Amino acid sequence: MRRQVLLLFIHCLGSVIGQVTYSIPEEMGKGSLIGNIARDLGLDVKRLKAGKARIYTGDSAQYIELNRERGVLLIKEKIDRESLCKQTTPCALHFQITLENPLELFPITVEITDINDNAPLFQKEERKFEISEYTIVGSKFVLEKAFDADIGLNGLQTYTLKPSDYFMLKLHSQSDGSKKVEMILQKPLDREKQEHVSLVLTAEDGGEPQLTGTMQIHVTVLDANDNAPVFSKAVYKASITENSAAGTLITKVSATDADKGANGEVMYVIGNTVSKLFHINKEGDVILNGPIDYEKEKNYHIDIEAIDQGGLSDSSKIIIDVIDVNDNSPVVNMISSSGSVPEDAPVRTVIALMSVSDPDSDANGQVNCAIGGNIPFAIKITSNNFYSLVTDSDLDRERASEYNITVTCSDEGVPSLSRSVTLTLHISDVNDNAPVFERSSYEAYIVENNTPGLSVFTVKASDADWNQNARLSYILEDSSVNGVPVSSYVSVSAESGVIHAVRSFDYEQLKEFHFRVRAQDGGSPPLSSNVSVRMVIQDQNDNAPQVLYPVQTGGSVLAEMVPRSADVGYLVTKVVAVDVDCGQNAWLSYKVHKATDRALFEVGLHNGEIRTVRQVTDKDAVKQRLTVVVEDNGQPSRSATVIVNVAVADSFPQVLSEFTDFSMHDKEYNDKLTFYLVLALAVVSFLFITCLLLIISVKVYRWRQSRVLYHSNLPVIPYYPPRYSDTLGTGTLPHVYNYEVCRTTDSRKSDCKLDRAASHNVLVMDPSSTGTMQKILSQKNILDEPDSPLEQKPPNNDWRFNQGPRPGPSGAAGGPEVAMGTGPWPQPPTEAEQLQALMAAANVSEATGTLGPGTMGLSTRYSPQFTLQHVPDYRQNVYIPGSTATLTSNPQQQQQQQAMAQQAGQQALPPPQPGQPEPPKAAQTPASKKKSTKKEKK
């Protein structure tokens, strides 16, 4: 087995770099080495791996594979040259090796050489002849040719016929390279001596080793038929178009026999393997049996034989040429393509590689490819039947973000056949467009005295790019206005471009200013553009007119003199005023508001000139006063007043005396006005101080009342509201009670109120002290005096109820709950008794808590949703309203109280006796006295 490597040529054309040709024998084993393609192409093995090298064979079967790790070509499937190329020579495999990044294409040709692996073969294993004994010497008998699938030396070379007593072989070379085999009679036959002759025809090839094929020939000797048929032509030629229908007449042959009768009847026979596609009838008509395809076979060579009844024959040949028909559309295969390309890709960037083929011939197989539509792409032929799709001009995503490129390939047949493929190409965005403002410059207006933070207007820019490249942010460029940074005047929203006023503007100080806003996109690198903004401050009527003349002075009186001889229209004076506003806000009008004699003077509406209306007479007073109002034209309008003193006299001394009295009168009037204002202020101050003292007195009185409650020394009587039960320190409330908590902050007069149903008592606590309880008890005040009517006497040591007056319905003996102090009360206790019960439960006398500053008001109302678990246990701790401190009982004192409670529960109280004295009653507290007093009044 041998391997030949032939490097034909390497050339550069577009993306096709070189071509390599190998020569290998057929029937090589799977995995056999063909050649080192990486070395022959001048490539590195790493390039094969990185470029994802692969073999492209189109629609053909793949017999060869590429080993990218070694850079070699290997046999993938065993190659049989005869099945691949038949008799065609040379036989070669054509394929391409493609690489990516960048796209490259390498045509490869592998020529398959023949080996002697096929022996000559006869279609029939035996042949029978019937030959007359009168057959003359030299008669020819055509023998069937053998077929050898191999070519060249390995193909059929010669024939031998054994034995050779009667017959010899004669070979005739033909135009197609084959040889016609004839058996020639060289010795007369004698049926009487030998009726049957057996021969062996051997076909031999020239291969190593030599292979042969044999056919048995049986000759039967007959009598007298001494004339053989003769064809009119040695070679017949015909043509037929491919895809012709079965039964189509191709040509007509004829042979004649000089004999008569049955010996002159001729029969035609097709002598090779094409008998399945063609047949010949008795008349010599060659007829098509099945479909023929130009792409499979371009011509047919048919051997025909004419045989008479005596066994004599003649042979001829029919050459049938198949005419091609344009029945195949071009085949377009996309080898490699890109799904997207950046818009800044250079011209002639390769987008896709494709192969185009047409199995038809001549013009029918000539293919031209073109791109439809006016798009910036072109198709370029790189090598035979290979095309590349490239960019033809600059791309712009903003003009077109996607292209559907349709490539149409048409042949030159009639009619022309074509095939199209469509490639969708996305243009990826590049930040190549700067933001563009809607206007080249902006002009905004804002009224002075605006609110800081007011939105003035919006600058808007757009960016033709996409996504992040089109995301804009607005930036106020650094500049100054009268030496002050512009950022102290306005600000711009980075996202929306809204311009806000940072300060309140004053038209009289600043009428307009300029600044620049920059819009910047989010690309990399970012692009930006700026725009000039002119901010105009609009005037507002916020300034009243100012009178320049006559000047108003506080110490002296200025007067204008009018002689009594003045005529009508005499110019007395002119009021001169200005307004710092502008426009109609500064348009001033003048009118007389008050005058000593309205019929004597008038003022010009627009010029402020004061003139006489009539002739001055002797009856007119010397002293004339005019109050002139100067008003602007703003909305709302603002005004100023000026007093003009006019003296109607002919001499100056008279005027001086009159106006001296006039100024004294004004001084007296001003003094009276000042006196009244001081008096009113004193009265208001007196009323305010009086109200303040009254409020303080009320507060002090309430504070003293609260101290009375805290200094009470009455015995503590436990009291529990109706329907309340206490069992060993764990309290419960039925669900019929509601609670409502109200808290106040920073109040020294907080109240703690327990709201109840109609039959429940109210507990009111109004503390005002911030010291400790021990400190409060030790303080000396009016409540500690022995003669005080509010002083309480110490309680009797045995203050508990006996069985008679013990709480219960109608004085009935109580059960264990009565002994524990949990029975219902026939009468609710007083407020003082409730407070004492609360303090006793917490052992106030041994409390260690300290009252700190703070307030807390509590008002509770019973609620089914709020149980006693949410309420502090007042028997363990005392919560003082108005303070954050908690008075906690002494543990030892608590143990003593528990022991006394258990002892009281175990004692059996005797039934009530008529003669038993009543227990001493607790002394009344001020609160109980007040309550009893109220009842007596009622």
C-alpha cells in the first residue's frame, strides 16, 4: 500500500488561502493517515483548534475526517474507487477545510488510485452456439465482453480461448477503449466427427496479482447456413434528452442476411448491461425502457448483435449521447455566518461564507449570485463555486438596526432556475451619536419673588443611539453670574432636565442671566453636547412709588406760594415721583385725595402738576393743604401719598405767620395721638397680667387639693369593683369590660380615670408632686397642723368588719370569698377609700421607688378584646400618674400580708349578734366630706 502527497499550489484569493492535493490508494483501512494537513497548509495546530477547523463536503458522503489535535487527515470510511467513480479517471474527493475567527477556507483534493481488487467478470457464465457444418473457414462469432471494474493496468487486458483446434480469437480495439472479442473458425467443422465442441474463454487483467474470469462456450454443429447477417453500419449514433419518457424511440438499426427462408430471418440482441434501460425489437427499433439522468451518465455505448436462424451473426455498436436539460436548481449551502456585526465595522468585512453548485452542464450549470434590495452589502466570489458576503459601505444602526439579506443564485439555463437564502443580520450599537437638544438655545421666564425650588422649565435632548448609549443625564456647567456661581441661582435635574430656581429672584437686582446645560449619554466613552439657556426675570409690582418732590421733612413745613392774582391754570408746583419697577408697574398716575378746597386746585393725572382750577379770590383761605396720592398701574396697584402745603398770599411775612400756627396745630395733634397709644398699651398689659395671676391662682389651688389626698392617714379598705374576683394575686376580668388607654405627655396634671358601666365606681387620681412619697409625708404644711379641720385621725386597730356588717347581700354570711375580701360591696366606697385600697396593696409605707419627672395619664374602659392581663397588677405595684417611677412593696411585708390573709381565711367568723357593737368607722377624708356635703346639698 502506498501513499502519495502532492502539493499542487497555494494561492491567496479572498478568504481562500491555498489548495492541497493528496493521492491515496483505495481500500485503505479506517483511521489510516492521509497527510499532515497543518504542515502542508503552513498552519499551526493551535490555529486549527482555535479556529474550530472542520471539513465541509456539501451533500457528498464524508469519507475523510480531520484530527485537530494532531493536524492530520485520516480515513473515516473505507473508500471503494469503483463505487465512487466507476470508470471515471482520475477519481478524486473534493472538500474544504473551514476556519473561524477569522473565516478562512482551504480547498483539499484527495485523488483515489486504483488497486487490482476486481476480477474480470462475464455477464453470463456460458454461451451456446449452433454452427452449421458448412460454415466456411474464417466465419466470425462475436463473444460477450468481460467487464472489469478496475481501470488502467488493473483493468481487462486480454482474452484467451482454449482449446484452439477449431476456433481462434481475434480482438478489435474500439473508440471507447474496449475490445471487441470475435471467435473465428479456422478449421471446417464436421458434425459426423464431433457434434459438440466445448471451449473456455478466459479474460485476464494486468494487475498484481493477475485476476481472471471465465465463460463456457458450447458449440453445436448444424447443417448448411453459410451466410451471416450483415449490419448496415458498423457504428450507430443517436441522442436523447434526459428525463425522456419510457417508450421513446431512440434510433433504428438494420441487418440483412443473404440466406432465404428461416436461415435469412434475423433477430437483434443487446449484448451488455444496459439492456435494462434499452431494448430492441424485431424491426430494429431501439426503445428507451427507463428514465435516464444526464447528471448520472452522459452517454451510453450499446453493443448489438444480429443473429439468423442458422446461428450466424454480425455485431454493431450504438452510441447514445444524453442531452442535458436544466432540471436542477442551484444548491446554496451556508458554510459559516455571523448573526451580528457592529455598526463601525470596516468596509469589506466578511459576514458569511457559502458554497453554490449546480449539477447541470454548460450554461445550465453556470450560476450567478446577487443580493436583492438597496442594502450596504455585496457578494463576492472567492473561488470556484464559493462566495463570501461582505459589507459594501458604512453601516449605521440608527438608520437600520437589522437587515434581512436575501441572496439569490440563478443558473443560465432556459428557463432559468434559481434558489434563495435569507440571512438575518443584527447591527449592534456603537456610541457614535452625541445627544441633540430640541432647540439650539432656550429662553425661560420667571416672575421675581418666586418660591425657592420652583420648577421653571425643562430642557430636553435626545440620543439616536440605543440602550445605555442613549441614557442621558443633564449637568449644569460651571459658570458665574456677577461673581456668584450659577449653581446658587438654578439647578438641573440629572434625569429629567427640569430647571429649578434655587433662590428667590429680584428683578431690580438681576434682570437676566445666562448659563449652559450639558447633556451626556452613558456610552463608553461618553458623548455630550451643551445648550445655552437665557433666564429672564419678569418684573412684579412689589415696589411702591417714591416721592422725590416735594420733600417731606419732620421739623419744618414747606409751602408753595400762590398769589391771589393767579389766573385759572396757574402752575402751583409739580409732584415728582418714581417707581423702581418697570413697564406698566412703573406707570404712575396722580390724583387729589384730600384738599382744603377741592374747587381751587387740581393735579395732572400723568404729570403730577398742581394747577388752579379757578380764579383765586380774597375769600380763599391763606393756608391750603392738598394730599396727593401717587399710584402705579400694577396688579395689585401700590401707592404713596404726599402732603402739599399751599399759601395763598401776596407777601411772605403773612405766609410765615400763618404757617407757624399751622405747624403748632400739627404738633398738638401728634402729641394727643401718642398719649392715646400709650394709654391703650397700659390697659392691655394690665389685663394680661391679671389673667396670668388668675390662672396661677387656680393652678396653686388644685395643687393644694391634690396634696390633701396624698397626706391622708386613714386605714386602707380593699375595694374591688363589682363582678371582679381576685384569687391569690392572679386577677381576671369577664369579657364584658372594655378598656381604653389615653396617654398625655409633659403634663403635671394628668388624670387616671377608670370608666365603667352605670353601676361601677370611678377612680380619679390627680397627682402633682415630683418628690418621693417619704419626702412628701415629711414635709410640713397646713395639713400637718393639729387644728386643721382637714386633719385625719388614726384608724382603729381592729378596723375589719365583723360578720354583721360584712359586705354581702342583706348582711348574709359570706363564704370563703368573703373572708378573702372578694365579695360584692353593697355600696361603692368613696374616692378616698379607693385610693387607700390602692396604696395598701402596694405597701406604700415601705416603698423604695422614687418619683421622677414625667407624666402619664391613663383612662381605661372595659373591652372584650382587652383582658386584665394587659393591665398592671395594682396590688403589687403602684403606678403614680404624672411620674415614670413605680412604688414596689417590700418582699417581707408582702409575706406578712399573705400570712395574714391566709389566717383570716381560716378563722371562722361567728354569726352576727344583736348586742355586738359596731366597729369603728374610718375617719372621713376631705374627699369623702366633700361627697357627703354634696349629698346633703342634693
